Amino acid sequence: MLQLNFIREHTQEVIDRLSVKNYNANTIIQEVIALDNQRRETQKKLDDNLAEANNLAKEIGNLFKSGKQSEANELKTKTADLKILSKELSEKLEEIENKLNQTLVQLPNLPHPSVPRGKSAEHNECIHQEGTIPQLYEGATPHWDLCSKYDIVDFELGNKITGAGFPVYKGKGSKLQRALINFFLDNASEAGYLEIQPPLMVNEASGYGTGQLPDKEGQMYHATIDNLYLIPTAEVPVTNIYRNVIVEEKQLPIKNTAYSACFRREAGSYGKDVRGLNRLHQFDKVEIVQIQHPDKSYETLEQMKDYVAGLLRKLELPFRILRLCGGDMSFTSALTYDFEVYSAAQEKWLEVSSVSNFESFQANRMKLRFKDANGKIQLAHTLNGSALALPRIVAALLENMQTADGIIIPKALQAYTKFNVIN
């Protein structure tokens, strides 16, 4: 959530920067300022009313001590009226504050000045590319055919049990999944991230804390009886560990990693781009999360970007890094790098990771703060990244590593899979 004082002091800047995300903020910003003016005016009336009531209470006490009961009783009637007015003002203030907060949470995060303008993925900037695009043997096939050929992922069985987008992994397919999860977690631990095993469902407050609610409400699976949401990523429960927490500056950066199943409705996703493992409703992912000092968060973002690049090198996958344009960024992000691996059999790039800096946007919603050496309390910055999402990594591995004799497992994974080929 954007900070109210910043909106008031830099109104035009906020409107201009949000336009980079193709968001017209003129009307809602004016509404925010109008509501804040009402809030301030009502707060002043309430404060003045309470101050007058306190002064009268002291005066009434003095009158009773002086034996002037009649005058004291007259003032007591006035204080009763002030109490009624205070109650009315308190209720009005609460109503205004709730409306103000409901309006504020509709505003996206401000994009970093380096974010390019653009309306869709076509306008993202490729800032790095490395690795050799593999030349496949004649007869190479897409991963969905390989999954069937080697009986490692069963899409039809998943459809029978649950529905489309919920595949069943079998045999070496299951072992490959487990190997990748452990490989990613071990690398994260070696990089100083504390492993967390979070719940797979969160409450409404957690969804609001990291910005999935109300923005992505329709994309989340909602258990309505208990009002709980299945997580779209481990970022949500892990970051919310620090909701309503004040940490010491010396604790920063806080680095957590977590494996979880992830659940996304992906409403409106149809066609060839969702075939096989390309887009699922349930998938596995290892996430990295950092809580950092505002002065160091962009340095940290670069470090996280380099870390994810290192994972892809170890997996021997050709990849590229994109700086997302305003129109392709998430609601909560200030700057996002997307990683894409090349899928040789499909002849296309597949997104496998997003690494983002949210600055103070999530922290303000969650009241995540830190106390500096001088005792001053301020909002922290939050960052997260996929390290990595499994489905498209598996798709690219199967397709890029396929030979006429089987699918070769990258050397870095063989100690985890306990086999070097799927055949």
C-alpha cells in the first residue's frame, strides 16, 4: 500500500509514475486526498471535543470541592452531551478511515524509474541472454509426448482425479520433482536462506498483507466456509511471518526460503500455450524472500537476480533475463526481472522465475517495520523470487536434454535423482 503522506506530498509524481503501469490514478488519488481531509477534520473535532470534556471534568471536580453542586451538575449535563458527540465523531472517524483504507488498497505500487513503458510482454526489455540453444535430433518431441512415452507425468489421470491442470507425476517423474525441490532448497540454504515450511492456506489478513487481495481474489482458490485461501506462492505465508512485527536493524537482511505446492485458478487461460506443463492450477515451487533495509534493497535485488541465474547455469539451461515493462508488472511490484528458459521442442521461451522488489508497499500493508540504531522506526523493504518454479523447468529439461536413447539428467541433479537418464 502506498504511504498516504507520500501521496499528499508528491501527488503529481504518483499519478505520473502509475501511468507507466497504464493505470489512470487521477480520480482515485483525488478521492484519497478528499477522504484524508475528512479524516483530519473529523480527528481534529474529536480531539477538541475530548479536550473540552477533560477540561470540564476538572472544572466540575473543583466546583464540587467548593460546594457549588448546582453549577457542577449543570456542567455534568454538558459533558454528557460531549460524550454523545464524541461517540458520534469516533464512529464517523472509523467509517472514514475504513473507506480511506479500502480506497488506498486499490492503488498499485509505484514502478521504479528504470521500468520501461509498455502495455504487454512484447515491450519487456531483454537485458541478458546466455547459453546455447540446443539442436535436437530428428524425431524430437514436446514434453507432453515425452511424459507419455516414458510414463513420468500423466495428464489424463490428473484430469480424472481432479481436473485439467492437476497432473500426476509417476516414477522417475516424481523423483525428478523431488530432486529439483531438494536441489533448490540446498542451494538456498548454502546462500544463507533459512528454510521455512509454511501452511498451504492463509487467512484474509495474510492475503491483504502481500497484496493478493483484493487484486487477485478471483485467481485464488477460496475455502469459503473457513474463509481461507490456498496459497498462490510461498511468498504469501513466509512474508506474513513478519506482519505486525518490528525487527532490529542488525537483523537485516532476513532471508527465508520455502518449498510449497502453489495453487492458481488461472481463469481465462486457454489454448496451445497452456498445454502440458506450461500452465497448471497446482505446481511446486521453491521461493526466496528477503526483508531488507530500504537503502540496500536494490543491491539485494541484483544479488537475487544473480542467484537465480546461477541455478539455471547449474541446470545447463539457456536463459534470458527481462526487465518487465509497466504493463506487464504485478500490482505489488516496483521492479521485476523475469527469467525465461528456452524450450527447444516448442521453439519458445518459457517463464520460470520472477524476482521482484516491492519496496515498502507490502511492508506498509503488513506494518512490517524495523528500528534503526537511533531508535527510529521505519518501514522495511520486501523482496521475493522464484528459485525456481518446477513445471516449466521440467518441461525445458525434458525437451532440451532429450536424445534418441532417453533424457539426460544434468550433472548437478544426478546426485539428487540417483539416475542420469530417463529411458
